[in-house]
Amino acid sequence: MSSGGPDRSVAGRKMDHLRAVLDDPDVERKHSGFDQISLTHRALPELDLDAIDTRTTFLGKDLSFPLLISSMTGGADPEIRRINRNLAEAAEQTGVAMAVGSQRVMFTNDDARQSFELRDIAPTAPLIGNIGAVQLNAGMNRDHFLKAVEVLDADGIYLHINPLQEAVQPEGDRDFSNLAAAIGDLVPHMPVPVLIKEVGSGLSAPDIELAYAAGIRHFDVAGRGGTSWSRIEYHRRDEDEDDLGLVFQDWGLTTVESLLEVDAILVQKATPTTLVASGGIRNGIDMAKSMILGADLCGVAAPFLSAAQDSSARVVKQITKMRREFQTAMFLLGCPTLSKLKRNTSLIRPKARFL
């Protein structure tokens, strides 16, 4: 924690978060559960690697492969504007989706709006807005959410739900009472799909049932094992002896646990739904495992942050690398299309038993 303490403004908070991610390697927890899953290698895949079809659609738009650049940041600082523009340009060039960080900041700082005006450089990419759901209990109303969609010219909007982060954050909004009902009141009035997203502790079955009843049909599990926002907020604590963020840095469901629990609920629903896997997905193999567990799309953030600080070209290189990994995994599993991969649990090896 800096000697001057955390910046209490919403805009300053964004820079505090960026510094914590870059300065503390242990905010990356590295236990999403994917390393516990072994897949069946096909020595005779009977496929042409170059013919593997990774294409899909999301929010009515085509993607080159099922990747979403997950929410990272937004604000008035020139560095933040550069990061978002580099990410958006890379999303457009590579044919993937992008979600922005929380847009709440643009309602407290007019200069922050520019960091969300991205449609000019990403005219065809699916873009997703983002505001914390708890803001429905903290003074924001339908007009704020409509403005967030308008500024980004968004194809959808995330309502992120982050009770742990808000509990640890010095200036957190902690009234999550009756929030599902508030979400249900908002959804019918939004001109684009509303997506629910955790931020690193995972969604569980009761969460899905509440959100589904509120009209949500798009779910991002954002499980434990990637970036720990609890640990990030620990760096912004007021008192040195306050270790709440460390105590809870590994709280919640892993991404794998959450995917298994959520997909088991969604497959029973009559209305079509979308399941996004995020939380510690770090390569194309993790992506393949996520889709085997029921995901339609995979969200990735932290691996792109350093590249985005530099240039869109570096982000493009990272995305291209991940797509090659994903396509190679499909090839080695004998899956020519995504439909052959999704929910194909026969690809998972049973745990070996040695006598």
C-alpha cells in the first residue's frame, strides 16, 4: 500500500487496481481447477488441423473463436484510455468480443467517458458495457444503465456482482438486499441483453435460479483461481493490520466447480442461455476444457493487460497465440467443430487408479 493511502475517488480507484495487478504477482491465484482435468489425446485424430472450425456467434455477431476480452478498466487517466483502445482495436482485428470495465466512473468524472467511446475503432466487434449490480441499491437508476449502453454503443451490458470485493473495499457498497428483484425490474427496460457476471468467486446454483427468474439469460461464472479482487483491495486498506482481503483471497467456487454447478442448472431450462467461463483461463487448453464443461464462450483478462499497455499489435499477438492453442487442442481431441467439443465429457479421462 502506498504511503499516501488509497485514492478514494472512483477514477483513482481504477489506477490503484491497475497498480496492484501489476505490482503483486500473487493476485494471480493459479488454482481454477483446470489442472485437475486430463483429456484424451488422439494420436489418429483423422482431421486436417487447418480445417478445424473455431467460429461461433455471440450476441448476434460472428467470432473467429469463442473468446471474450473480459472487463479490465475504464476511467479518465490517459493510460486507461490507451489500454481500452488497444484492446478494442485488437478485438476488431482478431474477430473476438470485448467487455469494458465498470462504467460507473463516467458518472462521477466526465473525462472518463472517452475510455468507453470505442465503437469507432471496433465497428463490428461485440462490445459489452458494465456496471455493478449493487449500484441499483446505491443511487443508480435505469437511465444510468441506458447511458452506459449508449456511450459504448454496446451489444450487451454486464451487471457484475461482487459482494466479496465490496465487503473488503474501504469504500465498498455493501447493501445487496433485494438485489435480484431490482435486477428483474431493470432487465425488461434494457435495449440489449443483460449479462450477470461474478468477479472471481464464482456463481452457484442459487445465484443462477435467482438471476434466471429475474430475466437473465447470459451468465459469466468468473470463478476463483485467477485474479483475486479481494487481494487487490487488501492493498487499498486503511489500516496495516486489516488483513480481511488476504483472509478471503481464495474464497468461493473455482471456475471448474462453478461451471459444473451452473451448467447442470442451465441445461434444464427451456429458454436458450449463454454460459461464459472466466476466472484463471490462461491458454487454449483451458478454453477447450471450459467448453467441454458446458461453456459457450471464454473470458480472459489478465494475460492481455501488459500487452494492452504497450500496443494493440501486442494484444493481437496474444490473442492469435491463444487461438492457435485452442485450435490445436481441438485437433488433438479429434473435434473438427465446436459442437463436437461442447459438453463432450467423454473427452475427460477418468482419474487413474494404481494398484
